Amino acid sequence: MNTARIVVLTIAIGAGGIAAYLASGSDKKPQQAQTAQIHTVDVLVAKSDIQLGQAVTANDVAWQAWPANTASTSFIRRDQRPNATTQLTGSIARSPFIAGEPIREPKLVRANGSGFMAAILPTGMRAISTEISPETGAGGFILPNDRVDVILSKREKNPDRANAADSVNSETILSNVRVLAIDQTIEEKNGQKVVVGKTATLELKPEQSEALARARQSGTLTLALRSLADANAPETSNDDMKGRDSINVVRYGVSTPTTVKR
């Protein structure tokens, strides 16, 4: 083999070795995907379920990482309020929280020595109670936080017939009001489906409270349970019912057709 061939073969082998080395070096480079870094903030959340009217303790809440771009301004953030867990201790839940739900202060209130009922009442509203029975309380199927209509039934003498039996008229005086409590029960507990009580506490506006107090002295009050689908319907009072039909339920001991009161 002549010298020229040996030189060419040596160069070829060397070039191949260099190429193989470079190729193996490039394979060893980590192929790391460029992942976007998600910025998070610590948000105060409920560690476990918090019920309506429950006093919040430091053990009921915890800090949890939350994507910063989805954290609402109503959330409580650790970088803004690092001592929030102790500051909120003793607050009362105006609405229930489920485990993992961010804590929002509009759903909490400080009782400052007041009872929990005063604490959970929205601003401007009043709590007023009325007597009920299984017959006037939907058989006990009305639970706290349900919505009801209040029906007044009163017995009236017939002015046209002196010896005639009294007539009983019924009309809705309040519509779509919230039940705060049945007796001392303010929430459904342990799978309870029926609360048979003697007193229902309703959430009313001041003028509605006055109308209910007057009605309680003039007849019998009945609570009519509303469907959940009607929960967003506007509330109406006795003044709002003017011009609408009222139903004469019983006259002289027997049912009668609907009568119109204008």
C-alpha cells in the first residue's frame, strides 16, 4: 500500500471518529422543554367545611398556593395579610364554606359580643318570629334557609246576614322571605330532613316586620314552602299585593270559588 493511500485512509478514520464524538456529545445534551413558570400566591382557604353561624378558629383555615392571575381581589392573601388566621379567629360565618373554598370577608362577620343571629343578619334586615305548627309549617318540611310565602287567614263576620256563619279569607301578605331558624335550629344537621318546631324566625325588612306583627294579631299565619327554582323571585309585601286576586278559602264551612278583592 503506497503512502498516499495510507494518508487518505488515516484522514478518513480521523474524520469519522470526530464526527462520531460530536454526534454522541450532542445526544447527551438534556432536551429540556421550556415550561412556563406559573406565579402563585398563598390564599386563605377553609381547611374543612364551615357551617352557617359557626365561629371560625385558626384550625378551620389554612394557606394554599393559588395561581396569581386567577386570585380574586376579594381573596385573603398571605403577602398582604400574613396574620389573617389570627385576625379572623372568632368571626362568624354568614354563609357556609366548603373545604378548599377561599375565605372572603363579606361572608364573615365579627359578633363583638352579640349573638350569632344578630351577626348573620344582613344590614338593614330584621329577625322576627312567628308561631307555627305542622299544619301551618308545611308539615315540618320547612328548613332553615328555605324560602316561604306568608299567608294570613282570618275569620270575618258576614255583614249581610246576621245569623250566617263567619267566612274565612286568606291572602298572601309576604312573598319569598328567608327562614333563618326553626326553633333553635339554624341549619340542617346530620342528614335531618324534617324540623318540626313551634316557632319560625324569618328575615324581613323593617316594614315587613310591622306587617307581620299586625297580621299575627288579626288571624292565623301559614308558611307556604317555595320551590328552589323560585329563590331568585323578587320579594313582595302586602302593599305589593294590592290589586291582585285574593282567594276566599272557606265560606260557611264549605269551599267556594275564588273571589276577587280589588
